[in-house]
Amino acid sequence: MRDFKTIVQELKFYLAENVEEKVYDKEVADALGISPINFATLKRRNSIPYEQIIEFCYKEELCCSEVFFD
């Protein structure tokens, strides 16, 4: 299983497919429905918000296995 920073990179990669700009943590937090401050705390603690990521994957029709595993 990947750590939180690697999962964030995977989500940034996915979000960057639709835009031509660099995707920042703020955009990932917004996509997951988490405040940027809470997102920064989760990232610092390496605490994965499973429920929000799974809901995002379901909404975007993205395979959770690709996000959580290699």
C-alpha cells in the first residue's frame, strides 16, 4: 500500500489530465472535499483520508486500486 504523499501524487496526476496547469495540494483538497488546513495536517501526519478518496474515486469512476496500490 502506498503512503499518503504517493497517493496525493497519483491524485494530482489524475487531476492534471484535465488541465494544462500544475495541480497543487489545494486543488486535491478541494477535490476530496477537505479543507486545505485539514489536508496539510493529514499530509504531515501521513494519515490517509480513505473515505474521501474512495468517494472521489467513485464519483470520478476511477479505480481505487490504482490509487492505493502499485
